[in-house]
Amino acid sequence: MAATPESGLLLRPHARRVAPAVHVAAAAGLGKRYGNGVEALRNLDVQIQQGEMVGLLGPSGSGKTTLLRLLAGAVWPTSGTLHVFGEDVATQRGVRLRARRRRVAAVAQQHGLVPHLSVLQNVVLGRAGAVPLWRALRLVLVPSRGERDAAYGALAAVGIGELLDRPVETLSGGQQQRVAVARALLHGGELVVADEPVASVDQETAEVILAVLRRLVDDEGRTVVVSLHQPALARRFCTRLVTLDRGQLVSDRASTALVAETL
Ligand SMILES: Nc1ncnc2c1ncn2[C@@H]1O[C@H](COP(=O)(O)OP(=O)(O)O)[C@@H](O)[C@H]1O
Ligand SMILES: [Mg+2]
């Protein structure tokens, strides 16, 4: 039978489904109440699939950082459930928690850099969590040729390869932000959580950083969750926009990002 336009339409959704969706994270009724009684997240239902670039939007205090910290394994839910890589995080401690942290690369809001160490040492530290302490110390004190090359590659990707040997404390805020992103690139985690990585940088740097994160999704199939203040940038670079307000989900929608055309 000849294909009709109708049958074509029916077939298309199946043809597009190359692989089943893989949940990198799934929150169900997720809540986080801090020790002081503040309810930072309330009854949140959200699923993040592999290969998405999720932009987290919402006013200050809406719970963005808390959600990213929950994903990274820095804090724990106080109600509901959160699964990351298929495992309930509530009971993750010790070896299993470290195993998860190796799979999650975090770009912290205050950069999390060590000011008096060099850019190279700071970037190499991105791998430190994945190896025993003695190796981590050696990595930082005497990085191998291979580590140096890998660090240079990550720094060059964010446009600051030439700063490799500079102490971090001599860099501008925007340059430090790029170092923090380079460190996450080198970390290699399949889930990258970035907390306002473009909050303190100029527009051009913001675009470089977001394009680099987006490439992790497009070229490497990694998953990125990034909190942002500028909805316009989020729409351009993210595949999906999740908006929070006072700890609750207010919207969750696909973005029509056409990032490849804007680069
Ligand atoms: N460590 C903490 N202890 C107590 N309250 C906190 C802590 N971190 C965040 N909060 C509170 O939780 C709420 C959400 O904060 P946060 O997740 O940082 O939101 P956002 O990143 O959207 O600004 C705010 O009211 C904030 O004051
Ligand atoms: Mg925040």
C-alpha cells in the first residue's frame, strides 16, 4: 500500500524514537526544608532525561541552587524522592555517594576555586574527587603532560588557554568563571550542574560559556542543568526551561533553542 500523508504522520514519532528516554534524574514530590525551617523546595515533580540542557529559571530564593545541590549530592531531600542515575539518593552514603559524585560535574556559584593555586592546578582539581587522595595531591602538585594537555584543551574551549599558569587570584571574575567551567569539562561527569555560571560575566563570555555547555549535550550526549537569570539566554541555549517560584514548579516547557544556527 502506498504511504498516505496520514500514515507518514503516524509513523514519524516512532521513527524519531532512536533510543528510549533515559532518566538521569527524577523527582517525585521532592521537598527540601533546611535546618532553620525554610522550605526551599516543595512537592516538586520533574524528570530530566539524558541529552537535555535544562535551564532553571526563577527569582532569587526560588530554590534553583537547592535543586542543583540535591542533584550534585551536596544536600538531601527532606520529603518526597529523588532518583539520580536510577538510584534513590535518600540512602546514598559512602562509596555509592562518591560513585554518584564522580558522575556529576558541578560548576559552583562562587566558582569554588582555590585562589592561590594556578589555573592549571584548579582545573586539574576537577578530577581530584574521582581518585584516591594521594593521587589527587600528585595530580595537583605535579600534573602530568597528559593532564596539562587535557587542562589546556578545556581552557582553550572556553577561550582562556593562555592563562594556564596564572594564579587564579590574578584573574578577573569572568575569567575565573571560565576556569570553573573548564574544570567541570575536565571532570567528565555525564550530568553537569551549573549554578548561574554566567551571572557575573559580560554578554560575550556568557554566550561562550553557554555554547560550551550546549556542546556537551550536542556532541557528547551529556546532560546539563543550568540556573540562569536571563530568560532570553535560556531560551537560546537550553532545550527545556523549568521555572520555579518559592520552591514550587510554575512551568516546565520545551525551548525552541536553535543554538547551532546562532553560533
Ligand atoms: N543552607 C541554607 N540554610 C537555610 N536556608 C537556605 C539555605 N540555602 C538556601 N536557603 C533558603 O532556601 C530558599 C531557596 O534558596 P536557593 O535554593 O538558594 O534559591 P535560588 O538559588 O533560587 O536563589 C531561600 O529562601 C534561601 O534563603
Ligand atoms: Mg541560587
